[in-house]
Amino acid sequence: MGSSYSRNNHSNNRRNIVQRTNENRKNAEKRQENETKNTLQDEMPHDEKQRENGYENAHSIILEGQDWKKDRKDNGENITFPDKNEADNRLVELKKKGRWKDYQIRSSDDKKTWWLEMANPQRIFRVAWTIDDGPHGVLTDEMKSEGLNGLKQVTWYIQRNKLYGKEAAFKKLKAIQDKGGEIAIHSFHPTQDHATWFPVAAKANTSKAYSTPYEGKSENVITKDLGDFNSELKRYGIKVKFVRLPGGLTSELEVYAKTLGLTDAEKIRKIKKSIVAKEDVSSYGKEAIQMQNDFNTLKAKLSELDLLEWSGTFDPLIITTNSWQAETSGVKSRDDSTTHKISLGASEPGSKTDPKQAGIYERKLDQMEKENKSSASLVILAHDSSTADAKAVAEDKKEMERLAEIRGVVIKYETMSSLFKDVTGNDAANYDVKY
Ligand SMILES: [Zn+2]
């Protein structure tokens, strides 16, 4: 695939990941327990439809020019045998690896050449790489070439302050869109990085994860900037459909609750949950009501602009706490839950490694096999903010492709819009958002 990472780099990165994973294990596991629950529940119910129209595209993207039905080596070379015995042995080997459902033994008419072939279409795994925080002069190019290995079907959740007044930067984004990529909105304040989407006070922003230029402002004033940024992008021909809050919805609601003086963590958790679930929060007091009102103002603006806060669920209008399902990160403080190099192969049948150490991708592969599903999907968050992040993306992408190969699964890379189409059956561009 032309990746520039050598084996040495690979094992260095692996050591780093082991170290980091140990440090963050406890937190990550707790969070993952909750998130995996959501993640694993949102499989699409209309697999049958996709069986008809999804596979052909997938094959042409990943296995272009290859006779994908035939058993093959990782380099794409077909595997053949001079007699049936050897083919039988190969089938046993593949069964051990979990590919047995899809293969049957075939031979040439003269019985001199034997091989294994898929009896049914392969399973398909839809992967949407979504990259936050850019655009960034040098790092975006690094993420594109080193991280994503030139992959075009990627969604870039961008920040307005990185573009403001820079015509060339807008044109670069338009070029990404023209080549098959997608632009989405991450933050919209003209000059501040990661400005919160709620009127958060500086003093509540203890983690310093945000900037707080909207302190004391009304939600209407804040969301006007969202509208302005959307129009600005439109003027350059950039069509946005998806948005993602700077810290994800759940952590933004958290700092907003603290702004309003709430301190009880359990109470805040319940309020957040109820607000996202559209439940009545009046019993929690006036702060909860204000949070809900402001969230409703935001949703009304999203509806007016036809923008979606979507994480890959079957129902287009379900808002989840995060607009991603797994994260790939090279930075210590962040989650790195897509694959777990520490348990390389943990999900492969016969492995002695604790399956809990598997990443969300691996768990989804397991689930697909266990439930005999023909497809699955994953929205992965990564950040356009360091060389280590680009390296982590390259590692995970390679590892996911390796595991897919072993399982007889085809990965189809998606933008959020193409994933939306495949998962919900709706055309994103024309989807009328009514939150
Ligand atoms: Zn961000």
C-alpha cells in the first residue's frame, strides 16, 4: 500500500501504545464499556438491501483489478494447489481463522489445479475516517499522505478560525471536496480555536479544552456564527452537511452545567442524558431547563440550516453523546480505542488474549461473525493536530486492513455522506433535517 512505516517504527509505536494504554487503561475501559454498548447496538437493519447494492462498489474500491473471489495471499496472488488434499488442508487453516463460512473448494476441469473460492459475497465493513481540528498547513498534508495513505473518502471537521480571511485555505478545502472528500464543521467562532457551542464561562472550563468567547451570550447569538460560517463555506462552493461539537456534545453540556453552577456529577450526568433523550428535565431545576432550551435552540438552528449531528446510527435524527464511535489518537491524553495493538490478534479465533483488550473495530468484526451479519460500520475520530496522530491513523488503518483480510471482510472507505446513504438509505445532500 506504499506506507512508509518500517517494521522498526511499527514496533516502537507498538511499545508506545502499550505504555499509553496501561496509563489510560482504567479510564478508557470504563468509557469504552458505555460507548461500546451504543456502538454495537446501531447495526443497520436492512442488510439484505445492502447485500444487493453494496458489495460491488466495495470490491471495486479495495480489490480493484483482482479476482477477489479466489483465495489469495496478502499481496493479492491467487493460492492454488496441485491436488484436493492440499486444498482440504487449506480449508481447515481458513476455518481456524474464521473465514470458513465464505469458502468452497473448486478445481479446473482437468482436476490439475485446485483452489478455494468464496461461496457468497464477502462481508463488508464501512469505515468513515473523520479528522477534527484542521485545516492545518503542514499537518493536514501529513495526515493525508502519511496517515491516510492518500485515501480520498475522508471527512474533515474543520475550524473557522483556521480559515478566517484566508482565501487560499478555502480553496484548498474546495479541492479536497472536488476529489471526493467531505468538509464538515467542528467550530465556528471567527478567531478562537475550539470555541464552545454553549455560553460557557471561562471559570467552568477547568480542563482548558475550549475557548470561551461566548460567555454570557445567548444561544441565538452563538448559533448565528454557525450560520455565518455555513454561508461563508457555501460562497466557496463547499457544501457542509455534518457538524461535530468541539468536545463532543456530552462534554460541552458538562461544562455548560458547571457554568450554571451545578456541581453534583451524578445529577449532571442524568440531566445530560435526559436532554439528549428529549425527556422532561424540569424536575432538575431551572439550570437544567436552560440547558435544554439552549440545546433546543441549537437543534432548531441545525434544522434551519439542514445540518446533521450524526454518528452512524440507523435513524438519521438520533443524536448521540459523541458523533463518533471509536477514536484513533497518537496523543497520550486522548482515547485510542479503534484497535488495540497491545492485543494484536486478540479477536482472532483461538487467541488466548483477553478479548476485552480488543478495540472497537475488532469487537465489531467479532460481532459480525457471531451474528452472521453481512455488514457493519464505524465512524472513527482522529485529529489533524500532530505527527503522532498521523502515525496512529496509519497504524490503525493498516491493522484494520490486515484483520479484514484474515476475516474475508472487505473494507469500504466512506465519507459521512456516503456512509449516511448506505446506513440510512437517505441522500445526505437532500435530507431535510427536522430535529
Ligand atoms: Zn477538536
